[in-house]
Amino acid sequence: MFNLSFNPPPTEMNLIGPPPSKYKCCTHYGKISSASALLDVNECINETNPVCEQICTNNIGGYTCSCRAGYRYIADQCVDVNECIESTSSCQQVCNNTLGSFSCACRDGYLLNTDNATCRADPNYNTSLCNAKNCQSGCTIESNEAVCFCETGYQLNNDNKTCSDINECSNSVAMCPHVCTNSAGSYACSCHNGFKLQGDKTTCLECSGMNWGPNCGRKCSECSANTKTCDRVKGCICATGWTGASCSQDINECDQTSICGDLENCKNSFGSYECVCKTGYKKGSDGTCQDINECVTGLNNCDRNG
């Protein structure tokens, strides 16, 4: 959760409470009119002693390390993702893992297409044995015998001819830490609100800087000056008296019938309200509305000669 400061009214959001060592002190920084301000240190520009192995993203009050596609950030280092084991490759038949990537190949009797992922039948391959096998997906010859096989993401059924989808989400194949969605021949990972899916399409990292929401796609700068905090999951948390997605809508407390006493009227104001005594009453020392004796105070229209 990020604490936000609005004094003076901001042209941009300000975070409160980051480690002091993250900042350098400067004079008249940006549009801040005070004598001194805190200037964020960008650790990512340190090329001599980089703080991250591959990708560094600077945030206000910190930084985030991440990895290029084909790697996963684990224990402060980028580790190769084995797309073949995790079934995240685009290979139709055979997958070979490489450092940071993968390559596709085809079974005997098939040729790799120009997309380097799918396969087509080799016209020069002897398919006489396979023709009699009647395989649903693919067929190859092993030890002079036709053998059926399935495309990546499918498994051979007990009849050794037909294929059925592998539900990676129900077994240990899928590596999704938050949400796993199965699909025909594949699966997809997604993250809870307040997290962003990384380049490996598996890892979920908390929103950093001034972002929040699904896949960290919303910005705290959307919050109005009536915002108390910006939560990485819920977004703008409104100060008392305000509501709405950006905390820009005044709450009319006077709509609540029991908010003031029987002898009071409710007077709404921006972000607040006030209970005022009805005509003929005034606030007493105990804070309650007490009857005004107009005959004693002279606040009456009676004829004094009457």
C-alpha cells in the first residue's frame, strides 16, 4: 500500500515513508516549493555494478528486477525456463529446450514448416503402414511398426489411436502461481489483482511504483486529492467524506436519516457535514440543541405594550 501526500496540492503523486537511503536531498526540486525535497535515486543507471542481472525498472523509492523472455526471476537471478517441460512452447510435435528459448522439430515422416513450429507430412515417407493404423493425430514408423502419436498438449488414449487434451492446470505441469486456465492443447497463467505477469508468462510480481489493479494496468495518478492511500489491489482508498473510483465524489452524509439529532438539520459540505440546530434552538454547553426562550432574549415579535 502506498501513502500519498497532497500538501501542497500535487501535480503528481508523492510517496511517503520509503527508506531514507534511497533518496538524495536537493533544493527546489521540480515543483515543490519547500526549501528542500527528496530526489529519487535511479539505481538502474549504475552500469559499473548493476543491481539486476537482466532488466532493472526504477520506481519511486526502489527498483524492480525482472528477466527477459525465456527466463524466470528466482532468488535474485534469472533462471532459464524449460518451455518443453512446462508445455509453453509453440511446437506441434517435438520441443528442444535451449538457453532462454527453445526450438521445434518433427517426428519421422514429417517436415518442419516455415513457421518453425508446425509440421507437414513428408511426401517421400512410406506411409503404407500408417494408412492402415488410422491414427487421429499423427503416425510414425518405429521398428517397422506404425505408431500413433499426439501433438504437444495432448495424450494418447488407451486405444493407442485417439488423443485427448492434457489439463495442465490439474497436474504438476503448469507452473502458474496464481490462476491457471486450461485450453485445448495448452494453458495460460494470469495473476491476481495487484500483480503483473512477467515475460516468462508464469511469474507474478507485485505492482511497483505507482501502479495498481489487474496486471498493474492502473495508475495511482488517477486518484484525486481526496485520496488517503493508493492500494496495489483496490486502488484509490478515499479519505473520510469521499467516494468513487478516483475519490472525487462527495458523500452526502445528510442522506443518512439518523446522522443528526431530532432537533437538528443536516448541512452537507464537500467531504464533510454539519448538524445545526433547528429554528428556535441553539447549541448548549453540552453540545445538544436547547430551546431558545424568546421571551427572555427579546427575540420575538410581541407588542411590548400589549
